Amino acid sequence: MALYGYARVSTSDQDLTLQTQILRAA
């Protein structure tokens, strides 16, 4: 879940993108 935490710290744009990718991967 380290990636999820990293996505949260990232910018708003990347945050949404990373979160979407992580949710899809999960």
C-alpha cells in the first residue's frame, strides 16, 4: 500500500491518475 500513500502525497492531477490505476490494478 506504499504506492497508495505516495499517490496521496503527489499532486492533485497525479493523485487522481495514480489512485485510478491502483484501484484498477487491485
